[in-house]
Amino acid sequence: MQAVDRISVILREICRAEHGITLTELSDAVLLPKSTLHRILRSLERERFVYQDDDAKRFRLGSEILLLGSRALNQIDIADISRPHMESLFKQLDETIFLSVFEKDRVVCVHRIEQVGRAVRYFVKVGAVMPFHCSAAGKAVLAYQPNKTVKSILQKCDYMRYTPLTMTDPNLLMEELERTRRSGYAVCDREMEPLVRAISAPVLRHDGTAIASITCIGLIDQFRGTFMQEVAESIVECAARASEQLQCTNV
């Protein structure tokens, strides 16, 4: 139990250090000799719970912590939290609404609400992976991730072109993400399908990072002018209500 207590204290202290923590600083904080602390940290490094950066020699939380955290988040059913808010939005707008969840390095549609028998079928369906570079759902999630995560995802992105309007320039995408953060919502304007627009807003955890996004999608003959503004305002409000409920779970 002593070992468990020590590891818990060490990980919490590293978590509190926004810019990492040195061995000396950590030793002073957790009241452990450097030799003892060094042995524990090396074991945690092997399991990828922590890592030491090469430049500043500071310890930070590792990728295994991120994986465990994402698994814990997945145990909270975001669909159950978001569903009533999405249903209310669907009744208001009478357009297809869907929820996408951020899973480690991709955004996946997990729930969709649409009119029964509607002839129009969009790209998005439950289980579909939403591209970060050109889908409203992907942009809304990516815009609210830490800079390190954004850079990592953009480096791996294939920038596949779906239509002539698909955004394939990472610099332009960074500008788009900044606009998304300013407005609170992301737009896909015929980037995925020729005659389709979508607006998406992030579902945020208490730390301001996005765990999911809620999107409204429709044809451009409807998605224009004042209706676009109504959709934008309504989708932001819907996602904010879901975020508030999510944050009540202390995640």
C-alpha cells in the first residue's frame, strides 16, 4: 500500500506541474529522497506513465495516462448525456443532427437523429470517421485540443480531397481552427459533399478540451442566410447544455 500511495502522490504532483517538474522539485514536493524517487520514476517511465523531456529534464505525464483517461471518459456515455439536447435541437431545426466522439486520434460518429424516410442520405453515419481537416465535426473537436495534440494530428492527417472545396492546406486549417475558437462553432461548406453544409460545436470537459461535437447537417438550398445563423446559435447552445451536464460528472 505504501508503494501505491507513493505513486499516487507522485503522479498527482506531476499532473499539477503545468510545464513539467524536475527531480529536485518533485523530491521536495513529495518528501522522498532523490534515490528512491528516481527508482520509482524509472519504473513509471518503462510503463509510459511518465516521461522526461530531453531538453529541460522535466518529468511529465506519459501516453499511458492519456490512454487510461480516454478509456475512463468512454465509460461515461456521452450519447446518453447529449441525446435529449440533440432531440430538442432536431425538433427545432428539422435537420439531421449527429454526435461525434473524440477517440484518441480520431473523431467517430456515434449517434444520429434524422427524419424517418427522408430521401437525402449524407456521408455521415454511425461508425463513420469524421476527417479533422474538412468535416465540421472534426474541426470542432480539434480546435479545442492542446497545441501538442493539434500539431500531432495535423502531422498525421492525409488531407484527402473529397470535393474541389476540401481544405488541404494545413496553414489554412490552423486559421480555420482559430476562427472556430472565436465563434464557438466549426463549418463545413461543401468540403465533404458538393451540395452539403454542416455546423458543429464542441462538447467540452471542465478543462476546456473537447470530448465530442454535436453537428447539424443539411443541403445548401436550406443552409444559407438567416437559417445558417439560427443553426449556428442553436448548435452552440445545444453543445453548451451537454457540456454543462458532462462537467457535472466532474470529468
